[in-house]
Amino acid sequence: MKKLTLAALIAGSFAATASAQSNVTIYGIVDAGIVRETGGAAGDVTKVTSGVGSQSRIGFRGTEDLGNGLSAIFTLESGYKVDDGTLDNTTSALFNRQAFVGLSSKDLGTLTLGRQYNPLYNALSKIADPFGAGYAGSAKNLFPTGGVNTRVSNSIVYTTPKWSGFYVEGLYALGEQPGDNTAGRIFSIGFNYSNGPLNAALVYNNRNNDVAATGTTPAAEREDGKNTLLAVNYDFKVVKVFAAFERDKGLNSSPIPVANAFGYAVAPRASLEADDALLGVQVPVGSGKIIASWMNKNDKTANNQDARQWAVGYSHDLSKRTSAYIAYAKIDNKNGAGYTVGNNNEAGSGDTGFNLGIRHTF
């Protein structure tokens, strides 16, 4: 009987060790709100929308301890809509938000392969924007974040360990166009600092817009799109201050989220050279915080299609995982510019937006 008990104890010990060395976590966000958009050519609209503050999602994150400070890691994340229960993408992609696998070392850093966030978007959403790229005040309304400026498929990402708060994040994505190794490729590098109340990032992003020859269709050589972003925030405890400046230059460096939202006779033109600026604050108030920001798009081409946005909101923590929110933003377009007030999950349809909703994390 003692031998059996000892054997059971040893087996249990091994099982506990294996469990500690390898684990998978299920996580997600459920976010829905009432959205009111006005000023668009299609008319005013009021709707129930998913992912206003943060896109609703479900994900699986795993890690396995390989010993000597080395771990295997993976993330699979899918977006969905709370308002109708459908997948939140126009393709058949199951894990449209993130899908990557890699290795992580305490001494050497982390290397991952798959569909991943662009360092440009990480800096904008996590450091620059007091709205966290969500709600009506989202920096995505004026800063260029469409498509590969947010997530990049076929990408290789390396992140160094932190040295006294400083670390580097680099991304290279293959265009995977037969016959041309550079067509469609993207590379991005971010120099980051996070220590105490100060967070800062300087990111350079380069997008190759060339298209390789296909059959009888000749190759197309196009100008690269380039973005350089400086993002900073500092927490004074009584107020957290945010600031950002970005320079956009080249094709697809500053796309317009909605082609012609205001029904102009001459549709707005995407800028080939622009400067973007942001100033914002978060002010703690009891169990919540007031959020506000001002943004400016300076189109430096002959079209001079500038735009400015101001926004204000409030997020109230009902618990550690649940919050209620309200937000409002207004865009002033100049010289036929066509920027719209959206939120984290939608580009919007007009020049004003109002949100009222609830967000739960698990």
C-alpha cells in the first residue's frame, strides 16, 4: 500500500510539473455600444455596434517551458461581432487578428512568425493615443492605420530583451510575389523606452508598393510608402499626458479610410505627404477617467486637404474586468478632405460620432 501511495505521489508530482511547464490561456473581449454618426452623405445613423472601444475577440495564448530560460509561444486570435454573432472580417480567415508561433528567451529576446501587429500600430495605440485607438476619439480617424499599418501577414518579428527600460522591436514581412523578392514587402523598426511614468517610441515603417509580373501583365514599380512616428506619454498621477507626431510620405502612406463619405463631386485624394499631430490627456476621477484629445492632419500636397479632430470621453470601471463608456468626437475637414469619425472597429460614416457602451474582458 505504501509503494502504491508513493507511486501515486510521484506521478502527481510529474503531472504538476508538466502543467507548470506548459499552459494554454483562453482570453477575450466582449464590447458593444450604441453609436450615433452624423454628417455623412448617406444620412445620420444610429446603431448597435460591436468593438467600439476594443474589438470584440476570442483568443488562445500558449507557452511551453523548454528549459534554460527558453519558451515556445503561440497566439491565435479571432474577431467577432457581438451585435449579430458573425466573424468580424470580410474574408474566410478564422484567426484574422493574430496568428503566430515562436520562441522567447529571457536573455536573447523573442522571435515569432505569422500574422502580427505592426510596431507602428503598437506605438500609436499603446503609447500615443489616450483613447487606445478606440471609441469616437480613436487616433485611427486621422493617423494612417489601415491594412498592413495595423497587422501584417507573413511577417517575422523580433523583440529584444529590455535593457533598463529600453528595447527594440523589428518586423519584416515577405510580399510572397513570385519572381520578385521585394514586391509587397514591409519592414518596420521601433525603438522603445518604458520605465516608471515615461513611455516613448520612435518607429519607422516602409511599405513596398511594387507588383510583380503575372502572366501577360507586366510588373509595376511604384513609390514606397513611408511613415515615421514619435509617440510619448507621461503619467503625472493627477493627469497622464499623451503626444505624438508622424510624418507620412509616399504612396499608401496616408490612405483615406472611406473613399467619399461626404458625396463630393470630386472625391478626396489620399495624401502623398502629410504630418499628423496629437495631444491628449487621461484624468483619473474616482473609479473612472476622463479622456480627451486633439489631432491635426496637415496635408502638405497642393490639395491642402487638412483635417482636425477634437474628442472627449469618460470610462467608468464597474469592476476589474468590466467598464462602461461614453465618448464624442468631431472632425473639421478642409478643402474637400474626407476623414470620418469612427471607432476601434469601424471607419465611420460622418464628421461626428457618439458612443455609449460596455466592455468586458476575460
